[in-house]
Amino acid sequence: MRFLYLHGFASGPRSTKGMRFAEHFAARGVDLDRLDLRVPSFEHLRLSAMIDTARRAIGDEHERAVVIGSSLGGLTAARLAERDARVTGLILFAPAFQLVERWRAALGDGFTEWQRTGWREVLDYTTGKPARVDFGFVEDARALDIGFPDVRVPTLIIHGKHDDVVPIDHSRRFADGKRHVRLVEVDDGHELVASLPRLLSEADTFLTPWLGVHSA
């Protein structure tokens, strides 16, 4: 059984949540593989490449994985799960569902300018410096991210009620009517750092079946 962690947009394997989760589960003898999803590069980021990277990290056809994803990593995890039966469970933090539609609405003229020039400047959280991402990321994501992911494995979603990046309503609509999906709403924003103890506690409970198999 593999346990994978997928970071969010403009983040990296050493994100605050990723590091904290890795430390927490290492103390329990569980290796959490924090993937680098800045692929093929941050400037030319592609959702398709992110999904392929996570798929390869699972291993051979006999391996199984639980995937933890934050924001864009959550979207990647969900799109991977609908495509690869080796994914047996998901933990998603503020998953970036319906990414392109939200960005178009939020950016307005900025989205049109991004499309016209081919580039958009963003803050790279791994360096703390400005960086840029090409519009090919949007085109690639638009082709893959149609509607909500068709996820059929046990899924835990934790989402902040004050999230101004990915509104919690997207997670509510995704979870509605799905008995295999549990949505936990916390009094927090998008990063969920203030809720880390709750995230770890909920993850411990959710992962009990897999951690038992892993320990055995």
C-alpha cells in the first residue's frame, strides 16, 4: 500500500501541510511520498502531467494507493482516482474542482489577457518570488476537468468555510448524495494551516482500515 501526498498550485513537496503530514505518519511507521508535481516545469505546468506523475508513483499493477491532495493536488488526486482503480481512498483538502471555470470568473479581463499573451505572472510559494505560467496549463486542464470527477472510492474532504480561493460550495455539491464521501467543514480559509490538528485527527480516523493493512 502506497500513501501519496499531492501539493497545490505554486506549491511543492515541502509545503507546510505536506511536511506536517509526513512527520505525523512517519511517527506511526508510515512513509508518505510527497510528490513533486511541478511538471514538466512550473512555467509549463500541465494537469495531465501531474496525473501521470502520480500514476507512476503508485508503482506496478499490483500496488494500491491512498492519495492525499491539497487544492490543485486534490483535483489531481480525484481525476487520478476516476482513471486508475489502484487508488482505493482519497483525502482532499479544499479540492480545486471546476478549476478553469472558477479562474475565468475570478480573473475576468485578466483571464482574457492570459489567453492573449500566453503568460500569467503568479507568486511561486516555493521561492517567494514572482513566476509565470503559460496558458497551455488552462487548455490542458480544460480538456481534462469536465464537470465533477467520477470518484467511487471512500473519500474524506476537509474544506474551510471561509475559503476565498475555492468556495466551499464546490465541495458541498460534489459530496451531495454520495454515501462514500464525507465532507468536514472547518472554520478556516483555503490554506487550512490553522486547522492542522483537526486535519490530522480526521485523517487518522479515515485511514484506520488502510493503516491496519499497512502495519500488517
